[in-house]
Amino acid sequence: MAKPDSRISLAEVARQTGTMLRRGDSAHYRDGLPPSLADLTESLFFSPGDGRIWLNDQRMLLWHSSAMGHLRRELIDTLGVDRARGLLTRAGYVSGARDAQLVRERWPNGDAASVFMAGTRLHALEGVVKVTPLAFDFDIDRGTYEGEFLWEHSSEDDEHIVAYGIGTEAACWSQVGYATGYVTSLFGQLVVFREVECRSMGAGVCRVIGRHAAAWGDVDEDLRYLQARDFRSLAEAPASRTALTAPALEPTPEVSGARHEIVGASSAFNSACHQLDRVARTQATVLFTGESGVGKEAFARRLHRISARADKPFIAVNCAAIPETLIESELFGVERGAYTGASSSRPGRFERADGGTLFLDEVGTLSLPGQGKLLRALQEGEVERVGGTRTLKVDVRVVAATNVDLQGEVRAGRFREDLFYRLNVYPIHLPPLRERRDDVPLLMNHFLRRESQRHDRRPTGFTARAVRAMLHYGFPGNIRELQNLIERGVISAEDGAPIDVAHMFRREQLSPETLLAIGAQGTLTADATPPPGRLLALLQQADAKGLSLPAIEHRLLREAVDAADGNLSAAARQLGITRAQLAYRLQRAEAAPRRRRGR
């Protein structure tokens, strides 16, 4: 086997050879390997137009440190030191675990030591504390971790000292929780951090030590403040996943039903889930409303799975796809000989759903005669097959969905009022995806795993530019469109490389809203990347205007440089190339016309 090029990172060698590094130490740590500070900084961007700040796919808050100090004092004075410390430690743990999840999914093939060090950089990037490593050594296979760090400019200490002065106890409670949560989530087993020196005790700088639980011995005191039965569950991060193994792909939809999973974390999504949980325990008829593609059938299937009817059939009917002449036979069944071609008897959807759930999608498209027949079945709880003479009792829970305003249809005379009230017992509105953008990153990762397995592809994730574009896209087709874009990206991107904007978007109109990111000097700047919509427009104009690929490249390079106010380094970073590569390509493109004139 050829000796690997020493210029290639250890993580890249591991990726190429099919093995993943599972140990690291400070003696061999090389700064600059992904995820580097620049990588993490580029993951933080601001959307002031709609009041959101994002760290890759996690929503963040910019909060006054003094406000946090006020809350801290309220907790201590109201609950006492021990309970307040427990609350802040657990909150820090969750924050650390979520950052570990971000790093694990964004850089699944990152250098082992850099992945662990990313937590220290994120803690600083979030304005909490400056972390300086003194020494660290870990081996996941052996289950050992040892690390010692200095904490400078601790925001917790600043506020604690203002309120209570110098005391005898360490005060960086949430920071200890963060470190414990971050490393525990990556390591796959409990790693406990303790603050052995603290500015709140009079030290010049805080010093913390982290070790795997077995190395500490008795960790009862540490666990008392965490008070968690399962540490990983706090951040919904399974212990079996570590930062050094690629995310496990979900089972295929055909096997698990993952095709109809509901995914989200926004307030609108959680509200719908709470309503779903409440009504699932009853037998009430549910009406899902919302635009096409928001996931009404997925919610209906979830309702069935958590109800007492879960072991019985779930039958879905798309009312819009059934011709008016066939709706009665489809819903209620047909007896042999009822009409020409009816060579055998067959049950209708009501019979097939007996004991379970019948989902009527696009119920607003039913004709008035069809509505009347449906109403009778709902009122009487019995059906009669077409051409039959027997009345069949059915025990069916009806769940309906519509993307039209049924009340408006009632006023227009196109929908029966009595049927509307029969269906509208417990309405649940599912908002469009543009109103629940907090769910977009979760849905992106969900569909990435699903489509990667379905198409046997291995993209590594999404570029920061792609995440920004998706967060600001309007999604007129809602979740269905998002799924299609991810599937397109999975197919278009190369294995082992991230999905970028051009892999997903073709003729879709991207938002022109300004995105702000962290610039090289730590200031907010407009994203210097040529707007994705502009890139796509150039590609679409290539045939019409006879633009060659070099001409398109030159225009994009010039636009990037102009957007960066002539700063070649900044433009190169946004384009994902080096400054030297950018300068060479510009020089080559601008020299081409001179060469042609000299012939």
C-alpha cells in the first residue's frame, strides 16, 4: 500500500481507507483541520428580517449577559443555591449536547481531535467563555478520556461576582454542564467535568478537569446536579452515535414506514403534536387543514399509531383521485353483478378499515351526491354495498384532510353544512413550512438520511451556503417540495462531498433577502457568495446568450470579488477555493481575450 501523502489530514486518510479515527491527544493535535474555527464561524449567520439567528441548523439567541445574571440571581434567591445550580447545570448540559449533535452531523468525517476541540470553540463563539486546552487524551475504544482546560472571561463568573462577590464555591455551573454534555454526547459514555479553580473563589483564571466517570470513582455529587436518568436523552442524541462514526441511516421507508414520519421542533409543530396526543386517546373525528404538502397524511398516520386502534387497519383514500361515478363503490364496496364488469364482490374502504382508521384526503373535492352518502355512513355507522341488500355495521374512526377552506365552500354551496360539522369535531391546522422554518434543518437531515439510503449515495451533509438558502426559501410546495429538493441534491452531489445550492435548485426562485454572516474581523457582513438565484440565472442564460463555461466562471468570480469589496481572500473563502486559485483563475480569464487579439 502506498504511503499516504503527509499533506493529507489524518481524517482524510481514515476516510479513504474506510476506517475512522477514534482517539486523539493534545500532543498530536493540529490546528486548522476541520472543523476549524473558520468552519464553525461560517456556520453562524443572522437573518434580521425575520428575527432569527442560526448556528448551522440550530436556532440561537443573542441575549444580554446581565439579563442572564438577573435570571441567575432570581433562581438562587427563589430556589436556593442547590436547586438553582442543578437547573443551570442541566441547561448547560443540553446546550453542550446539542452542539455535539451539530458537529457530529455537520462534520461526520472530521479529524478526531478537532471534533472534540470544536466544543471549546463553539463555547467561545457563543460568547460564554474563552477555553484554552492544557492537555487532553482520549481513546473511545478503550473508554478513556482525560482533559484539562483553562476558562478565561467566564460570563457566569462576571455575573456571579457582581451579585455575590468572591466566595468559597465554584460558580461556572452551566459551563461545567456544557462541557459534560458535549463530551459525553461525543464519547458515548459519561464524562464528568469539575471546576477545581474558579474566579468566583478568588483565582485569577478558572481551571477545569474532565475524566470518564470510572476514572473519577465516586460521581454521585456530580450526578446530583444533573439528576438525569439518561444523559443522552436530554439532547435526543443516542449514545451509540459518536462524532467519529458516520450517522446511521434510517431503515428504508418500505421496511419501517419512515416515509410517513413527522419531524419538527418549531412551536407550531409542537402545538399540532400536543393536539394530536390529546385527541388520539379519544374516538373523535379529526379534520386536518393546511396547504398541500404540509404532511396531513403523515399526521393522520401518526394519530392512528398512537391511538387504541393502532393494531387495526389504516386505510387512506384520496377523494380527488376517485371519479364521481366510482366513489360509492370505492367507499362502500360492490356486490357481484351489481353492474357490468362487477364479476366478483369486494369490500369498500369502510369495511376494510373496520376497527381501525379511515383517512379521507382532499375531502373537499367530493361531489354533493358523494357527500350525502358519506354523511349517512358517518351518522349511522353502517354501509351498504352497491347492488347489495345487507346493511353492514362498521366501527371506523374517520380522519379527514383538506387544503381548501371548507367553511368558504359551505357558504358557496359546494359543501354540505351538516357534513362539515360532522367532520369538524376536532380540527388541527398544520401551518405551511414557511411559517415553521425552525423545522427545515431537521427535515433536511431526515430526508438526507432517507434518500441517501434509498439511492445508495453518500453525501456528507450540506454546505453552510445550502443551509442558508433552504432557510430562506419560501417552499410553495411545503414538505413535499423540500423532500424533492433533498432527493435531487443527494443524486446530484458527489459521494463524500456536501450538497450545495446548485445541486438542489434549478429554476426555483430563491429569496433575495440579505443574509448576514460573521466576517473575518468578527463583524457582521453581507454574505459575499454570489446569490444562488444569480448563479442559477447565469446557468439558465448560458444557452440563450451563448455563454461558455469559462465566461460564466469569470462572471461569477468577478461578482464574488466585487461583493467582497475587492478582498480576494474573502471572496475565495466564500467560493470555497484558495486565494491563489482565485487570483490564477481571474488572471487566466482576463488574459484570454488578449491572447485571442494577438493572433
